[in-house]
Amino acid sequence: MYNYGTNDWAIAASYFTRELTEHPSPTPHGPGYGVRAYWAPINDKGSILHLGVSYNNYDTFTDTQRWRVRPQADLANRIIDTSNLLNTDRIATVGVESFWVSGPFKLQGEYMDSDTERYGTGASANDFSGKGAYLSALWNITGETWGYKGGVPTTPGPSEPGKGMWQLGLRYDTIDLNDGVVVAPTTPGGTPSVAGVLGGEMDAYTLGVNWYWRSNFKFMLNYVAVDSSKYQRAVNSVVDDNPNIFEARFQFYW
């Protein structure tokens, strides 16, 4: 990897072979390459504007790729899923990112569009395109602001360690794994078919509160409302799955 720039702007390029980690599932993607560029036209204490773009391209493992998503909870099942896409060659992802800091407020968002290139003949040779985005807003109730380093915001420690830092957050996530249509049967009473891939769509709304008791201790509490839908071949219709999730986490590091 090579990086060139200052704390206000930079461009980075990298090349990689197969990834080292193969546990718990042996999916070592690669080889590939990636580039990212960012610029902070405003970079003062308590006032930051960041803009960035990225691109990466890599080979798929055993020419098979699968996209699936959990509903904002790592212990939950994946509720939208493309299943295995065969005859895949490479994955190319374009991303745009930005965040804005004004005193104790931070607004941050990112959008990515990923194309899975496929080869062969027939329906299994059609490329698949999926896209996702998020938008989050944070408010440091106790008044702290963020810093900026290496193109990312840095979270401050509590201004008053005895009380800690309180933070209120709101986030919206969306992902679309549909790149196909349901084809009506050609004969009365026939079974519909799917042209392309219908992995599903999901929107998630998160309301959270964080308490940084010390610079190395954090408590998080979230409520997540999920709205998802996916075409089920077994019933030949779109099925909704809309869980409501409460999450709590203690984090200590040194």
C-alpha cells in the first residue's frame, strides 16, 4: 500500500493477494487492488467537512460469490440473501463517503455500489449489481467534539472523566440485493419464474445512546426497527420479515 498526502487530503493505492484469514469459512478473496482519495476542505477544531471516494476490484474465491445481510445484530440470522452466485469472476465496488462536524454534532453517510461480474452462457452469466448506504447523526450531549486523522473522525474522550461523555445517535441503513424480476407464467396456472437475482431489500432504523465513562470504557444501548422483504420461491411471493431488536454492549479496552 502507498499513501501520499497531508492530514487535509490524501490518496492511497493498494494491491493484495489472497487474504490470510480463512476461518470460520474458507473464502479468501483476492488478488485485487483498491484506491481511495479524500479531502477535507474544512478542518478546524469543532468544524470539519470530509469528502471521499473509493474503488476496489478483486477476484472471487472458487468463482462463487454470496451476498447476505444480518439485521444490524451480529447474533441474528441473515434475512436477505442472494444464495450462491456461480460463474463469478471479479467484484468491483465504487463508494462515496462524507461527514460533517459542527461542535457536538456529527452527520456521516456512505454509499456503495458493487458489481459481481459473471461469465458463461444463459441466465447464470448475467452480472449482479447490489447497493447499500447509511446515514447517521450523533450528538454529544455533554458538549465534546470530534477530531480528524487519516481521513476518519476521531472520537474524543470525556471532558469531565467523573461524569463521562453521553452520546445520542440516530442511524438509517438500506441495502438492495435485488437485480431481477419475477416473470409471469406463460400458461394459465403456471409457476412464475425469476429472471436475475432477487436477494431481497432491507431498511433499518436505529436509535442509540452511548456512555463513555472513561476513555477506555463504553456502554451502548440500541433499539433497531427493521423492514425487509424477499421473494420466496417456495410460495411464489414476496415475504416480509420485520424484527424489532434491543441491543446492549459493554466495551473495555487498554
